[in-house]
Amino acid sequence: MAEGKEEVKYYRLEELKKHNIGNSPWIHVNNKIYDVTKFLDQHPGGEEVLKEQAGGDATEAFEDVGHSTDAREMTKQYLIGELHPDDRGAFVKPKEPVVVESAELSWWYGWIIPAIAGMTMALLYRIYIADH
């Protein structure tokens, strides 16, 4: 290992999941593991925000909030290691299915329904004119 560099401590997914409780919450953000126990009382959004994410992947929640540069810098003091490379795929969310509109359904809505609506309007117009 290069001089001046610290060795990275890796944590397995099972270890992260054990820390899903209030007295020792760990969170995973962008493959880094943070022990946020000492930050619970200081978190601007309240401790419940962190407790909800404890033991799991908080990446999406962290990024969606749009944390400031200062907040991102502050995370370094709670960093305890990284998620083991073998466990990194565990948090990948399944892709949403792509809905492809069938040609039959498209044809139905694009042609038949407007044609029926037009014929109905023409019939109603003829009935209205015939009565007057």
C-alpha cells in the first residue's frame, strides 16, 4: 500500500443490516458506510430521517434532498468504511418495465373511436334538423 494512504475498511451487507436500530444506526450512501449515531441529534431534518434509512441504502434519499457542499464535507467525519464490492449490486433497483403500446390498441383509439364519435354526431345532427 502507498505511503500515507489508509487501508479501506470494507463492511458486508449483513453487518450494515444489523445497524438498523436507533442506538447504532449506519447508512449506506454511494457505496460508503457511515455511522450516524453521533449525528442523530444534529441532523437538520430530525433524527427520524436518519433512522428510517438505518441499515440500508440512503443514496437516493440523500441525493434527492440536494445536500450542500458543506453537508457533503461533513459526512467525512462519520465515514467508517465502504460496502464490500461483492455486495454493491444488492441495492440496484429493478428497472421499471417499459410499456409498449400495442399496434392494435393504438389503431382502436386512433381510428375507430373517432369514427364512431363522428358518425354519432352526424346522426344526432340529422335528427335535430329533422325535428325543426
